[in-house]
Amino acid sequence: MRTIRILGYAVTMILASMAIALPLASGATHYVNISGFAFSPKNIVVEVGDTVTWTNNDSTVHTATEDSSSWDTGDISGSGGTGSITFDTAANWSYYCKYHTGMKGKVLVNEAPELLNGGVDPASGDRSTVFNFTVTYRDANNHSARFVYVNMDGTNYTMEKVDPSEMDSEAGIEYYYETLLDDGTHSYRFIANDWYVTNSTSTETTGTVIPEFGLVATLMIVAVIGAVAVSRRGRRLSNVRTMSSTGGPSARDTIRRNVKYAGTNPPDILA
């Protein structure tokens, strides 16, 4: 069951430790050292468009050769020789040295997660309206989301899967967050992390949230009733003044008549 959260819920995250080299900005160069017949770091994460350069500090020749020979640095001479590969597509590569097959490493070419079809429904409402923020998380590497947030007015709120059983991040998974909002307009954007890199959408603005209709309606009704009461009182006073000025019974005469006949049968007004 979806849970409605009131805006103001604080979000905390425990960062997981990872024994890999994390990516730099896209288009960067990353370095792997070859020493003692080993690659260091053994596993490295880069972004699409990044380059990896291997530097051979051993005295013998080495290579960095993908397991199925999809790419190969060729021979890297010892004592400071280098070889480089630029990675243009998202993939998870395993490689080795073809002269020393016990030397192994991995290159994860990561593509930043996409956030698609983000929005809020309804676009506007009052303080009793439940606003549903939704976005589709898609990851070309099929990495699950470390987190998906909707950032409202500068604060992150954790979104949940519409279908908790959905696992295909490559195809896209829809996330949602439901909340009530205060009066006014609110800025929002979506943020996601695939355990390697964070991506976000541009900032949007909700429609105007107005005070609850029930409160407004009550205030209007009270005002109308008050106006009607004042109007009726004014008409009664006007009638009294009119009767006095035309020779009709005054308010004081009416009171005297009521006192005179109190406790007795009223006179026959036709007599």
C-alpha cells in the first residue's frame, strides 16, 4: 500500500563502502598501474567516453586484452611503457594479460542513469490535495537504483517503486512519492544514483496550492449570514421610523398596548 507522507520528512542514507575506483567526470582519463604482475586497481569504473591508460612498471612486457579480444592495448613495454583504450559504450569488461594469464582485471563502463517522464499529478490543488510525484528510472547497465529522490524546495524525499517486484532497470522502473503541500508554489526536480554516478533533472514548478476549499467556503458562508443579518436589522429599524413619521403606532405605543392587555384576553379588534 502506498504511504502518504507529510512534507518535512527527513531523509538519511548510509553510504556503502566499495573496493573499486569510482569514476571521475565524463571524458576523463583513468590510470591503472602494472606492477608485480598485477593490475592496480584491479577493478575500475569509468564513464562512457572516458579513457583508461595502463602504465607498465615491471621489466617485462604486458598487455591489457579483453577476454574475447574485443579490445587490446597491444604490447606495453616494461619500465614505464603505456597503453590506452577509450570506451564509447556502456559495458562490463573483463581483461587479462595475454602473456601472463593469471593477471586479470575489470573495467566497468558506466552510463549515468536516466530520469524520464517526471512530473506531478495533479498540477495544482489545495492543502487537502494529495500530490503524486512520479518518474521513470532507466539504467543502460541495468544497475539498480541506489536511491531515487524528488527534491522539493531544496529537500530530498525518497521515492519508491510503483511495482516493488520490478527489477529491469534497463527497460525502466517507475517511482512515486505522495505528499500534501503547503500554500503557494513549489519547485521540484528528480535525482537518482546507480551506485556509481548521480544524475538529476532540471527544476520544475508546481501549480499554485490554495487554502483548503472547506475553510474558504465556511468563511464565505459566515460572511453572507452576517451580511443578511445586518440587512434585516436595517429594514426593521427603517419600518419603525416610517410608521412613526406617518402617524402609525410608535414602538413605545406598541409596548404599552402589550403591557395593558398582558394576562387578559385580547380586545376584539373589530368592535
